[in-house]
Amino acid sequence: MVLELTHLTIFLISLIALLCLYLMVSLFFLRKYLLINKERVSEQKDYFPMFYFVAFLFLAIGRLFLAIFDVITEFDSSNYNLENFVLWKIGSAFQLCAWGLFFIVIEKKAMKGRDKYILFLLYALFCIIGLVLNDIVLATNIIVVAFFFSIYIPFAYLYIVTVSDGAVRKRALYAFLGFVIMLIGALLTGETVIDLFGIERILMHPIAYLAKAFGCIFLFFGFK
């Protein structure tokens, strides 16, 4: 019992730290948006900071719902059912929307809409299908497929690294590393990875949160 309480404490501390980091980064971009657009009356406004503000805010909200889901199911996939699966859907919806906003930003920056947002639309399609299904296994597998499309995001930033120089290359490199680390953090809590490492799910979450925290910091330096 003492060991379980220790594990839960570690989980909660790491969760709160990650949520605070997401919120601080989110508020930074809200402030940045308000400051840089304060004097822009006739000029075109820069909406990218607002995208980042909403994206990091959604990451925080989504992670909170998913954490509640994990606690309710006692970090055991055998306890998943349609009643508590609603929490997973809400949390996943916020997380997927956040990634969708990142997707739109890089589409505008790298492709400038030349590809008609095809990859983003495919990503959104699989996200919607996964979120409306009530078959837990099928829904989670379809969401995984959606994330495969989001792999485009870090590689798009890697492309910017190869074709640019100076400050632009440096920021793109930070963004690339941030997204790669964030994706690794997301994969760490998958059933296959947990079984591979043989680590309890409740202890794998803090490791994943640490990876996401580093990813968030890299993204901050890439976007700020």
C-alpha cells in the first residue's frame, strides 16, 4: 500500500508539473499575441501566437482528462468500459485538436496551402472516426493511425532546417526536436511499449511526462 501511494504521488507531482508548464507556455503566447497585435490596426495581424496559445491550453486540458481516466481505471486497460471511455474521448479530443492546430501552422509555413491541406484533412478524418466509435480497441487503433499522419509535422520542420539558415534554421531545429520528443512521450504510454519495457503503467506516465516537458520546452524556443 505504501508503495502504491508512493507511485501515485510521483504520478501526481509529474502531472501537475507538466500541466503548469503547458499553462505557462500557453499564457506566454497569449501575451505575445496581444502585445504584437496591439498597434496593428491596418496591418495584417499575426495569428500564429494565438494558435500556439490555444494548442498548449488544449494539451493541458486534454492531459487532465486523460489523467482522470487513468486514475479511475487504476492504470489497467482491463478496467476500460464505455462509461469511463467518455473521459478518454474528451481528453483525446482536446489533445488531437492541439496537434491539429500545430498541423495547420506548419502547413501554412512549409506548404503555404499548396497541398490543399490533404494530410491535415486525412488526420482530421481519422481523428473524428476514432472519437465517435464506441469500440474501445478499434477507436484507439484508429487514433494511432491519425498520429501517423501527424509525423509529417516534425519532418516538415526538418525540411525547413535544411533549406534555411540563421535564426530560422535554429528555431525550426528546436521545433523539430520538440515534436519528436513529444511523439516519443506519447508512444511511451502505449500498451506495446509498456509490455516491452515491463514497467508499471503508473510509473511509465511520469517518464512520458518528463519527455513531454522537454518537448514542450524545445517547442517554446522554436515558436517564441
